[in-house]
Amino acid sequence: MPRKKNQAAITLVLRDQQPPLAVDHETVPPHDRKLDFGERWAYAPAPEQSDYLRIRPRYQLFIDGKFRPPHSGRYFDSINPATEAKLAEIAEADAHDVDLAVKAARRAHSRVWSRMSGRERGKYLYRIARLVQEKARELAVLESIDGWKTIRESRDIDLPLVAAHFFYYAGWSDKLRYAFPGRTPRSLGVAGQIIPWNFPLLMAAWKLAPALAAGNTCVLKPAETTSITAMHLADILQEAELPEGVVNIITGPGLTGKALIEHEEVEKIAFTGSTRVGKLLLKAVAGTKKKLTLELGGKAANIIFEDAPLDQAVEGIISGIYFNQGHVCCAGSRLLVQEGVFPAVIRKLRDRISALRVGNPLDKNTDIGAINSRVQLDKICELVDSGLQQGAELVQPRLRLPKKGYWYPPSFFTGVTASPRIAQEEIFGPILSVMTFRTPEEAIERANNTHYGLSAGVWTDKGSKIFKIASKLRAGVVWANTYNKFDPTSPFGGYRESSFGREGGLHGLLPYLSLL
């Protein structure tokens, strides 16, 4: 049985009573307006065991199948965002290290990997997938410690998908001719791959698995704030006895990525990150022969119609924006609600976020973990401030956030119009902007009123309406009566300022092949 918290720390409010406005400057950022939503319950801690983990005090670069110190001798700290404690020192690669990694990948491609049969390449990918499965518990805990994810998300979503992507592309390795009938597929050579902090291991699998299956070798650069699990993936590559130089992992800041992008012997660039950096990257590769795929930002709209199953829809909204702290580019951060059900949806949404638990990401009771970094938290606060200044109303439950770490409570705005920054810019935090519409045509117009085009969600009981609305939404991925569901067999990507190319599925092989 869950036990009640100290009554003195709680304000009780009747459910049918308008909650009073309250401010608590000690527990949340000073600009936040707080609403009490009733009595809270505390759960006995259920932490995932982590004392067996082997986190090295210092992580080196992984080049040509070996760990080696950086040329510059410089390292940067990896910080646990939930505690602000230093976890380890990470090597900072410079242009010299990047050159070593690319040349190692070039040798491995010309001498080993491109000459190997697809059947043999598939065996290595299959072996990597099995090792990921065997070490899934350890990797999930590392992902939650180094990043921000709750253990439930790392354990139940990320790690199974990581293994699934390697398994899936292992199956394609010896079937490339059948994938593209009448064409002769050839690998490109060296692929430079840059991944973000929101899905460290999963993004690595998204990039590495299709590239290796297609016969390319890789130089992978993880995000500066989430590099530890990538280096543990390097351990798995060694254990799988992957030929030296086939995958190289270099860590460092933006300058490291810039050196990788500009290297003359890199034939393919795959980047997942911000739209701003993606635009710079487009300019950098213009006029070169490098192939490019970009997976950038998004400002997805979730559309709830009057005939939708409201409880199911609200739960989909919660999982689409709050359980991942809004830290996904396809997070449904704009909610469009048909006016007839707006009061009911707001009431259900308000009650639901009041029950969410924010805290230790390793606690299996936790719904919302930490924000990835201080920089990201500051950006969230700045955007929320702008929303308040532009007249929107912020709704938040009263939460006693931890004193250490980077935290933000689940929140949503009402009274949002189409033009404010909170309706147009990625927040990458647990913040939802709620708007209303009257007709399906108005919903489509509002949903498409953004320069992004990555994803969207439609909630209705009518199948015909789903297909009609989905066909008019300018989004690469549209979920119906669900949200944030991924599968390695399904391509993912958008258009406009959200994406350039596709990842996943058969389509994910195309950017890594030359079809003759």
C-alpha cells in the first residue's frame, strides 16, 4: 500500500473546487506559477540496483579497435544531471584524432568490410544485437545515470529497440540485391555519424546498423553530455570481435563534429540534432560529393476530436510529452483540442499531471527524470517566461523538486495562440501548449502552421477521419490513437526543416548505398 506524505507539506483542494494560485520559490524556478491539485501519495522507493556498475574514471577514444588517449591530452567532465555529480572524464578528440579515426575506417573498408560477404557482415551485427540483449540491464542503468531518462524508459523502450535495430539490419546484410531489384548496390565508404543526447544508444543503433549492413565503415561522435554508453558500446564491439577500424567512436564538443564533417575522406554524413546546426551542415557539404541525411527538430501537433476516447488520448499525451520530458524531436508538444471536449480534456490532463512523480531516474516509481543539462534547463525557463509574457496561462502541480540536479515539473499552457514562441519553437522539456479548434479544416491549418514537419497525432473513433486528416498533415510520421511508437522496420523522418532523408526500415539503407 502506498503511504501518505506528511500532511503539513500538502494543501488539500476539493476536486470540484477551483485550485488556488500559489508560488513556491524554494522548490521550483521563481517564474513558475503553481496550482495545487489535491492530496498526493508517496511511494516507497524502488531503486534499480546500480552498485555493480563499472563506470571508469576516464574514458578514452575508440580508434582502430583500441582505446587510446586523445592527441591533445584534454578531457571534459560527464555530469549526472539528477545529482550534478561528476561521473567520469571523457576524452576530447581534436582534428588529429578525427583524421586517425577516418583513416582507420578507410583501411577497414577497403581491406576487410567491403570485401566481406553480406552473410558474414550479418553475423557480426547479429552478435552485437545478442550482446546488447545480454548487457541490457547494465546499459539501461548507465543510460539513466549519464543522461536523464527514467529507468523504465531506458529498460523497456530504448534497449529493446537498440537490439531490434541490429537484429533487423543483420537480416538485410545478405539481401541487398533483393531489396533493390534490378540494381547493383555498392557501399559508399566511410560514414561520419553525429548523434544527440536524447537517445544516446538508440541513435547510435539507428546510425550504425544500416551503415554496417550496407558495407560501410563508421566514425561515430556521440553528444558531449551523453558519451558514456557509447564507450560501453565500444566494449561490446570488441567483445563481438568486429574487425578493427570498422567502427570508431570519437568524443568531444562541436569542433570535433566539425572536423569529422569537413574531412575529405568521409563519403556520407548522418546527423541528428538541432535545425540550426543542420542548416550549417547543409552549407558545409554543398558542392561536395558527400551524401547527407538530417533528422532535425519538430513541433508535433496532437489533435483530439470530440469523438476521441478521451482517457486514452490523455494517456497518449502524457506518454508523448511528459514521460520523456519532451526530450524527443517528435514529442507532441502542441495539443489541439476540439472546443466541445476542451473542458473535459483540460480537467483530465490537469488531474493526470498532478499524479506524475518527478525524481530519481533510477527509481522504478519515477515518471519524469531530470533535464539533460543546466543549459537545457535555462532554455526551458527562458521559453516558459516568454509564454507568460505573451499572455498564456501556465498550469503546474505543486511538486517538491530535489535540491540538486536539473529539474522541471510537468506543465502545460492554456490560452495559447499560433504565433508565440512556445507554439513555434522546440522547448525540449515537459511543457505542453494547448490550443482549441472548431472544425477539422481549422485543426489541419493550425497543425501545419509551423516550419517543422516531423510528426503528428490524430485521436478519433472514426477510421475515415484518421485517413483524411493524416493525408493533409504536413508531417513525415502520423500516429493514430497512439503516440511515439517505433519499430526498426518502419522508416522515420519528416520534411521541411525537420528532416532530410529517412532512417529505419528498407528506406534507412538507401542513404548508405550507391545503386548502379
